[in-house]
Amino acid sequence: MLKLFNHIHASIPLPPIATGVFCEYVTASNGVFVRSVRPGLEAMIPVANSAPNTIKGLPSIEPYLYLDTRSVPLELLLSMCTKSAFSKDNSGNLTEILFHLSLDSRNQWQLTIPLQTTTRTNCQPLDNLSCSTALIECHSHGEMPAFFSSTDDADERGFRLYAVLGKVNTLNPEILVRIGIFGHYSLIKASSVFEEPYFITDAYQNSLKPRL
């Protein structure tokens, strides 16, 4: 029977994720984590952190990300940046644009642009099949910096990697990447997923700084 969630206590090593569940919550000495698995991707991220040994009698564990293939090639990232810089409405204003990255039968990354509606501040897919099979969902923010908005949080509710491209019409474009597990999120370095993006700034460190 399909079960939405499962709950376990941490052990070393962790057991395989229970079959037939969307995600599994793991309580450890250093907090609560959530993990999930799908073809090509397995990840565990923190939900509630605490100092080690706060929860007595359980081991400390660390988040992880496993991709069953090599990093996304630079040419695909460059293609997304270029297409983002030329995604405009009839008035010449930059619009957001959505991209999907999936693995083909040879376990190679494939870039697709799903059918979508686009505006200066929003892009919505019309192709549900492409949405369900994508391991990475990426969208642009036009002239704005790379960040995940409250709208992104509301839209990005699946289990996959999410990326946002910002300042795409400048000489200093930005990228920000996170893992999403059914409404839980954790920022990661872009180089964890993409080949070292020498031509684009990873906004990861800036996003970790406190905001006034």
C-alpha cells in the first residue's frame, strides 16, 4: 500500500528508504531530516537542526545528495542562460522561462523547454508529463538576482533539484540551486550539480547571509 510518509530513528548505517513512501523523516541526535529516492536521484536534507547529542541515545547524521550520473554539462547551462537572456515579450521586456533537465535512456542529460505561459514575473508549465519526469527544474528571473521567492516555494512542491537564473541580461549572471523534498528545501552549491560554472556566479554564499 502506498504510504505518504515514514518515520524512523537514525542508525549507522542508515537503512534503505522504505519502499512505497514519498519521503521518510529521520530523527537523529543533531535534528530531524527528510529523505527520498527516485530513479536517478536520492537525497536527505535537514528539517530541524539541533546541536549534536541534543537528542540523547541517537547517532549524528549528515545530509547527502546522490545523482546517478555525471554533473550537468556546461553547454546545457550556457544554453539556458542564453535562452533566458532572449526570452522577451512583445514589448521587448525580459520574461521568465522554464527549463527541464531529464536523463535519457543512455543516462545522459537532456534539456527541454516545456510548453508554458510566460510573463515578466512568472512562468507556468502546461506539460505535466515533462514536469513529472524532470530531475532538475530551472527557471529564470530576468533582470532580477537569483533567489527563490515565496511563489517558487508554493510552486516547487515535488522531489527534485531546483535552480533559478538571475541577472541573465548582464555580464555577471547568477545561479542558485536547491534540493526540494515535498515542501522542504535546502540550498546547495551549484557545482554539486553542474560542471563548475566559470561564466556564472553561484549565489549560494550570498543567500546564506542574514537579511535585515
